[in-house]
Amino acid sequence: MTLAKKQIIGIGFIFHLLAAYFSVGYHQCDELFQVFEFAGFKLGINKIEEMPWEFASQMRSGIEPLLVFSVTKAYHFFNNYNPFNVALFLRLIVAMASFLAVLKLISQLEEELINEKSRNYLWGFGLLFWCLPYFHVRLSSENFSSLFFIIGLTIVLQNLKQGKPSLSLLFAGFSFGLSFVCRFQFAFMIAGLFAWLMWVRKPVAKYYVKLVSGLFLALLVGMFVDQWLYGKWTLSWWNYLSENLFQNKASRYGESPFYFYISEALLQLIPPFSIVLVIGIFGFWAKFQRHFLTWITIPFIVLHFFVAHKELRFLFPILNFIPFMLILYLQTNQNNPNKFWQIIQSNMLMKTGVAVNLILLCFFTFKPADDTSKCLERIYNLVVGERAILFYEGTKPYNNQASLNYFRNPTITLRDLNTESAPISENENAYFFSEKFGESSRIEKNGRKFVRIYSYFPSWFAYLNFNGWLDRAYSFSIYKLEQDF
């Protein structure tokens, strides 16, 4: 391993750790309501009537809630429970597992590249693509399924390289099964890989026997975990298929046109570099029709084009494969005299791309994943071992559309000052929650004075409030009731 490669791996490892620590919260609320809140139900935190409709439909796998449940129980056992510490620990575990899985995948794929420069680009792009550390720390079904699929894929590739099936193929099949259980759509990626094995590589029958045996074992495990979660025997993946495909319930969250993923990818992956990425994907498919990545990505992507409800996050698993697909395709056009390819592979464009990627990587690594999680964490840590009242005006800090009980501090009572008629007692352990950036450090509410103890933005940010943009940006402050004034 060259020094450059070791340095890239080390930097990639550090960015994954940093993303796990700083990227607090969720990319999409399903990570919260259908993972932590499901676990909260089994922990006795939530009531059945507080659960999202997906719980009644029994359409979400219990794998991730079981992981949250187990880690939470361990924290309780050691008397060190804090839900945000649990979430941090889980992000660290998922980040490291995803990092190691991608590390193994890249080490197998790099053999197809012809020179050291291309390999170094693969390591850098494959570990430090600006959205990958952010994606790898998410407690989402997309990331969990990707992790399990890549583990199984690397085992299959290793066995094909050795030329004989080993017992590890049983675990590969088990990993494929877990990826399917966590997210039904991975059935198309798994089917694509099996089709590639049958029509391109054509290994002996023992390969399929071990893979299928492991896969069915995972389905059995998934069924037992679903029974633990819902209290009855059911198949969450079948319920998901029934609700979203047969009954089309997902469409009530919006429908998008057929071309949504292309237009959205071109926009969200930062033009003009996104154009190169999209060209690279289609070019790879056309150039390497017998490559396993072609066989597993086309069915997965085509499926999502025909589903009415579309979100770009549904295709996030493809991000793990884009670096190799792009670099291998560019490698085939390395000596192409066409001016377009000369511009694409010019040093200036490469250096600009690296600089833009670094800026975005730092931004998404250090930025909280959502606007509210840091707020909820600060509220949770207001009091330790004593009861308190948190006043607010109009906007409740917690979301009323779902329980959010897992991340609540049960010793804190919320009261709306717009409806609170009783005066605030000076002896109360009281706080005030504000979402106004411009409020002063000392304010008066209902005849009592509060002093600011925390602000989302430091006070010197006021000097950067050009055209009042901070007044429009999400911000919050917490004030404490002054006992003597």
C-alpha cells in the first residue's frame, strides 16, 4: 500500500468519525419516527396511540429498532443513559461499519484500474466523496441495507476470485437477506447480482445453494424480530409491499414525474460536476454491459423511476458505486482526442472538483443533519435530576405530528405563554425557549425576567446579519428565569 493511499484512508476514517459526532439528527424524519420511536414503544416510552401509522400497518422491519433498543438497555444498565449519547454511539458504529465495508469494496475494485493515479482517485473519491460520510452515519434503511449488501457483495467477489465456494457465502447470503428485510427495494439489486452470476460468471451450483440458504436464514431472523416488535407473527417486507404498491399509500406524500431522478441528481450533485457524474453512470452502463455493477444498479434505479412517489434519498445506496463507475469510464476515454474529454480530464477541472468537493465535505460533515436535533439535545440537558418548566410562545419545540418521546426529558414540562394565564412564580425552575435571533440577552415574559444561557448562534453573529438573513434562518435561544431582580 502506497503512502498516498494510507493517507487517504486515514483522512477518510477521520471524516467518518467527525461526521458521526457532528452530523446530529436525521436526513429524513423516518430515521426518527420509525427507528427511535419504534424502539421507544418497546422500551415503554411510547403508547400505542402515539405511534406513526406505519406501526399499525406493521410495514417496517424491527432490525434497526432492535439495535436501538439493545443499546439503550445497555446504557440503562450502566446508569449512563442519555438518548443523544445512544444516538451518537449508534452513528459511530454504523459509520465505522460502512467505512470498513466500502474500504473492502474499493480494495477489490481497484484491481480493474490500470495505473496508480486512477487508483488514488478511486480511494479519494470512494471514501471522501462529499456526501458519503454524511450518508454513512445515517440510521436509515437506505444506509443499513447498503451496508449489508456491500458486505455480502465483497464476500461473493472474494469467493469468485478464489475460484471455489467457501462457507463465507452462507454469511453473504445472510447479509443479502438482511438488506432485503431492512429495505424491500434491495430485492432488485440482489436479483441483479444473482442474474449476473447465472448469465456472466456461471459458478458451480454450490455458490447458489449457500447464498440462498443464508438469504432464507435472514428472512427467518427478520420474521422473529418483527414478532418481537409487533407482538404477532407478520412479514414487514410483505406489508410494505402491500401498503405502498398494492394500496399505493406512498403516493399520498406526493407524486413526481418519470424524469425526477435525473433532474434532481443534476441539481443536487452540484452542477457542472453532476453532469459528469450522470454521463459517467450512463457511459459505464453502455461500455461495461457485463460488469456486475451494471447488473445490480440498473434494476435498482429503473425500479425507482416507475414508482410514483420519488425522493432522491431512495437512490443514495448508488453513491457507494458512483466513484468506481465514473473513474473506470473516464479511464477508457483517457486518450480520447475529442475536446470534450480533454476538458473533462484536464488538471484545472480536476483541481476545481477536488476543491469544491472538500468545501462540501467539510460543510456536510460539521453541519447538523437537521435544524431541530441540537435544539432537542440542549433542552434535554437543561436539567439533571430535577423537574423544570420550559415556556415557549406559539411554536412547540417538539413535533406534534409524532410522539418524539424517545428524545424527551420527562422531567421537563412544556407551557405555551400564549395560553398561559397564571403568573410565573419566582420560585419555579423555569426556562424560556425562543426562536427569534434578535432577542436581547435579558427579556421579560409575563412579568418575570429571563437571562439567556444558550444561543444557537454566538452573539458576534449579529454583525453578519446582512439584510436580516439570520432573522429568517433557523435559530433558537434558551433563557433561565432570574430568581432575584
